[in-house]
Amino acid sequence: MDQKLTEISSIGEFGLIDRITREFPLVNASSLLGAGDDAAVMRYADTDVLVTTDMLLEGVHFDLTYVPLKHLGYKSAVVNFSDIYAMNGTPRQIVVSLGISSRFAVEHIDALYDGLRTACQAYGVDLVGGDTTSSRQGLVISVTCIGDSPSDRIVYRSGAKDTDLICVSGDLGAAYMGLQLLEREKIASAGEKDFVPKFDGKEYLVERQLKPEARRDIIATLAGAGIKPTAMMDISDGLSSELLHICRASHTGCRVYEDRIPIDYQTAVMAEELGMNLVTAALNGGEDYELLFTVPLSDHEKIKNLPGIKVIGHITKESLGCALVTRDGNEMQLRAQGFNHMAPSSTDASYPATAESEETAG
């Protein structure tokens, strides 16, 4: 027998807010007062405050056909944590606002906040407030994350210098291949009553798409090795897009080597199965939430053997432009073909753009 769902209107906005925030105990000393008043209260001393925000729209950034609400809650928090880590900071608090359509019940919002709570517990972050409102366009999630860092430890996009090494954490392209796999199985399930998706041997790809992790471990590894990056970003819209952002902000060029881009075996298998170009997927897929950063050439001995980090190229003078060096030694202009949030086709969601966007080199 199906569980009877509770209409949100039966408990009201304030009843819903109390229900979804009461199991978020505060764990950071900077969090003086969380949800429950007109504003949260936070106190930071001798440190710089970092703030980032991200909005996710149903039908644009996620598809509830195959994205469980608990996973969605977890991901919506983690992608904001990732932005704070990309500044070499520590996330401390989040504020979550929702636009909820009438098709969602209280239990659906419970599941979403279960994911948010799991993320907050895993990363030591406090939920300190938010807002809820009705939506005519499905589910809308807006998360703002507040973090901190000593001023001399913050890393910007604009600090890369000629001869710096370009490094990435983890592997690339898996989240995009996970999306392709989920979309394929969604199409295959149409009209099937007891459909069982074929994820065997590809679980890593699905996890990378549905449950990404922010790389705080890499931040800790770098600090432990005495390395402060000169520039850094997280990879949300694709390696090529993010690298071009760094080069533009730093007024530099770059060379990235095709044979050094880290790619997982499952990603390679899936690309072959779908007849897709593997390197293109790794460069432009996005949603990997790995860290892309540059370090001085003098740190080569420190960085080369650190676990989970790979040197994939180097920064050049701006006049040399931005290029991918292929396996046969040819150079191809690096272009940003990752997800363009403002493109006309972006109503179709989470799909990296196939045409060149305005984010191009040169």
C-alpha cells in the first residue's frame, strides 16, 4: 500500500520550515544563531569571509525522472562547498531557499533535506536559514554558502604566471558519461512497467553524476605539502572552460597535453559504447567538481608524487594563446564548449553545449 503523502498546505510555510530545519544542530563556532529568527547571526574574527551561491532549476539542471530527491539535496549543497574549497577556504554555513510546485508533498521535501543534512554532517557545515515559496515551474533550489579563510591563504583565478604548472585532481568526464547513461536508460524505460536500468559495471559514472564530492581532501593535501596554488577553480562547466577563465583572469596562455588528462576506465568504456570522443568529453563534460589549479614550477618536486593530483600542462605567455597538444604533437586551439547556462538550448538541461560558446580562446 502506497504511503499517504502530506500536502504542504496542511502544515503551512512556517510548519514546513520548522520541520525541515529542526534537525540541523550548529557545529561551527562562527554560527551564533541559525534558523528561527529574522536573520541568522554569524561572527568571524581575523579571517576573510567567502560567499557563493548557486541556483538549480528542475528541467534545466536536474531531471527528477532519475535524480532521487535525497541525492539532489546532497548535490545542491556539495557544489557550493566546492566553490569555497576552490578559493582555498572552508565552508561554514549554508542558506537554502526553495520554490515548490503543488505536486510536491511534505515527504518529498523531507527527502531533499535529508540529503542536505547528510552533506552538512559530512562536511561540518551549518544550515542557518532560508526561505520557501510556491513555484509554477516545478522545483527550484537556491543555496548560498558562507565560508572563511585567512586573507593570505585565499586563492583567486587571477594569480597564474608564465611557467606555472597546471594540475587537476581526480579524473574528468565521468559525470558527463554518467549523465549520458542516465539519459539513455530513461529513454529505454519509456512505456516499460518494470524496467530495470543497466548500470552494471558503470556504477562509478552514475555516482559521479548523482553524488559528487567536493575535494577538501586535496586542499588538505596541498596544505600538508606546503603548497599554495597561484590560481584555482573547481571544474563545474568543463576543464576547457575553467582553464580559459583562469588564463583570461591571469592574462596568460596555456598548453594542456591530451595524453596527461586523467580519465577513468569506466568513462573510456562508456565513451566507446556511445561512439563519443573521449577527450572531448573530458575537456567539456563538466560537473566533475574536481579542482583545477596552478602551482609555481619550483613546486614540481613537491607536487609530482602527491596522490590524486596530476600535472597536465603549463601556463605560457598570453601571446602564445591557449592550446591542447595532441598525442601526435599537434596543437589545437582550446575552446570552451562546456555547459552554457544562458544558451537558448539550456532549457534542455545539464547538457554541455555542442557548439562553441562565447567562452573561446584568442
